[in-house]
Amino acid sequence: MTGYAAWQDLRSTAENAAEPGRAGRAGHASRPARSERHGRGIRGPLAWPRVPAMRTRAEEFDETVLSALERVEHRLGRPLDMLEVAVEDVPTHDPAPWESDVALGRTFPGTGKATPRVVIYRRPIEARAVGEDELADLIEQIVAEQVAGVVGIHPDDLQD
């Protein structure tokens, strides 16, 4: 046999002799159906984890809050070990009666064994800031206000 008939015979022999989970030509493992035709599989991410393009806005926001907290802690002159700081996307409930607008951050006082907690709300803050510099300044201002309320000093003492 030569030509196309030989190829058909070789193909049917290889398919019949293939082990379970293998198909195609003899000696070749099957490719998943989702791989592209050159057998390279699905392409990886466009940028690797160390590249800033892979960081989400939420991760960048968290890092900005941490750096603002470090600056406030440095100005305060003592560690804020007794304080928990959290970042949430949006406030979980309606504004308090004394709040005229959507809260950008809240302080929850410590009771008993619970430590005081400062919560910063990411989405309302991002909606108010125009650029990255303004966002960083606004985050630092809100963190300073909330920490000052817990510590019992004026917020201007913790800002530049």
C-alpha cells in the first residue's frame, strides 16, 4: 500500500492500539481539546506576577492604605499595635444619622477584649479621587482622621 490508503491503515492501527486516554498517531500523547494546533496549550498570562500590570486596583489600594498607615504611625511616634485596619469595597449599611454622605471610613471602638477597628471603604474613595496622587492624598487624610479619632488627638497632628 502506498499513499493515502497506507496512511488510513496506519491511522486505524494506531487508534486501535492506543492505550486508554491516548488517541491519535502512535507514540504521541493526545492533546487536550482546548490546546491550539501547535500543541503549546493555552497561553499564559500576559504579564508575570512581579509586573505592575498584574496587580489589581484593590491590591494597589491596599498597598496605598498600608503606606499611609505607616506614615501616620511614624508621625504619631509609636506603633499602632492596638488597632486593626481593614479595607472593604463599600459600606455594609446605610450612613449613620450624623453622616451626611456615603462614609469613606469608619471607626469601630474597642469593647472588652475587642480592639478598635478602622475600616476604609475603597469604592467611595476611588470615586472621589481624580488621579493616583489625589487618591493617595485622600487615603492618607482619611486614615489620619480615623486613627486620630481612636488615639484621641487632632487629625492635623497626623498629617503633613
